[in-house]
Amino acid sequence: MQLSNTRLAFRMKNDTQLERYKLLMDYIDTYYKEDINIAKIEQVCFYSYRNMNRIFMALHQETIGQYIKRVRLVKTAEYLKYSDQSIFDIALEVGFSDVHAFSKAFKARFKVPPASYRKQVNPSFQTDLLLTLSPEVSCKPVDFSIEYLEEFDMLYLEYQGAYDNLKDIEEKWESLWLYVEQQELVQEDSVFVAEILDDNDICDDVFCRYHAGLILDKPLKRDPDGLFRLKTHKRQKYAKFLHQGPDEKAVETYNSIYAQWLTQAKYELADLPTLEFLINHHLDPPKDQLLTEIYIPIE
């Protein structure tokens, strides 16, 4: 039986190992498009690659190299789906210097060459999705506003798995809530935010990443414990939408956003996570009154 990431973390006897792991993840998340070799990994985490890879395997069930390669290929698929960049430019953008090797790796993962994949999902993707939606969804107008979010810091806990596994996601939120209460980080005006990092139409469900987070009103006095991590969101432009209702119905809102708004408004998506601000979830209202603000990053 596989242990959850949180349980594995607490079973690590050496807290220094966990800190080294978090340093490595912060580095990979930021620089995965660049050349990441063994020497750089050892320099970042102050640990031998062999030992760090053992820790990584225990938490991810894949090696560091496999993780980086998979993240790069998923990102290329997102670019093929949502942008008009050339395949050559996309390959270079995500860190593949050998386009032939990139095409071979892409086909091995997605079963078709990059050019064929693009024909399947872009530009016909939006039209096909419109045709498959129910009349209620496809005809419903999508209200939105354009807003800038100023720079903010967030404390978060990562969930990895299917986005419709609401039970496990809820457990992450409960763990976050307990921790921030213990650390006395919750205020009356505290803002909880989720990050959606992967497109579940592209990324395998088992690898989809979701961050349950709290926006910090002041810097932490010390590094967060366990698998809790910190990150900074720079000032960014977003299209803001409102979802009202239970979380399991959010997929209908997202379908409307990507099928209607994206084709009509013609905004170019920015290569950043989608954010969900949980407006009243902490008040535990009836499910049909839950409010979630969805922020889609745009250029």
C-alpha cells in the first residue's frame, strides 16, 4: 500500500531531507524549461543526486528525470492546444534542444506526433467543445471582468491526482486549515486560494497538481513545516469569473469559459496557473450558495 505524501513526510527521520526536497521542487517548478542536470540538482539541494532521487521516488513514484520530462511534455501539449506557436519554437521553449527527440518523446506519451495532436485540439478544439455542450451550458452568457492581482505570497499544500477526487482535495484543505490555525495565521479577512496547475484533458489524472493555499498578510517567522511550501505570485492580469454552486459543478463553468469566452473574447492565455478564490467556503453555507472567483491568467 502506498503512503500519502503527507504521511511519508512525517515518517522522514531527518527534517533536513524534507527541506532539501522542497528546495529541489521550488527549483524545478521555476526552471523546468532550462537545462537541469545532476550537478545543478546537487548544488540546489546540497545533497547527492542518488540520495535525493530516492526521496523523490518515495514521494512521486517516478524519478527526478522522469518528472521533469513529463512536465515538459504536458506543457508542450498545452502550448499546442492554446497557442499558435510553431512546433519548433514550442520544443525550444520548454527545453528540448533536439526537435527530433522531442517529437519521438511526444508521440510516445500522447500516441500521435505533435502536428497531429495540434490538429485534434487546436483550432477545432473550441468548436468541438461547443457542439458537445448541453444547450443550457452553451447558450449561457459568460460574465467576466479584467483585473490585475497585485503581488502576494501564499502558503500552500500540494495535492496530486484527479481533480474530481473532491474527498482527497478536501483532506488537503483540512490539513491546511489545521496548520494555519495552529500557527495563528488566520485572520477575519484571510483569503484562501486554490491553484490549478494542469489541464486535466492533457495531464494524466494521477499527475494533475492542485495547491490549497492561504494568502499571507505578513512574512512567516520561520520556514513552514512538513510538505507545506511558500511561493510568490507576481502582479498579473486575469479574466475574472464567478462560479456559484457546489465544487463538483465547477466543470460546467469552466466549459462555458473555454468554449464561449475564449473563442469570443480572443484573449491570449498566459502560461501561469488558474486561481480559485474561495469567497465564502469557510462559512459553510448551503452548497448552492458557495461562491468561487475564478481567475484565468491572460497576457
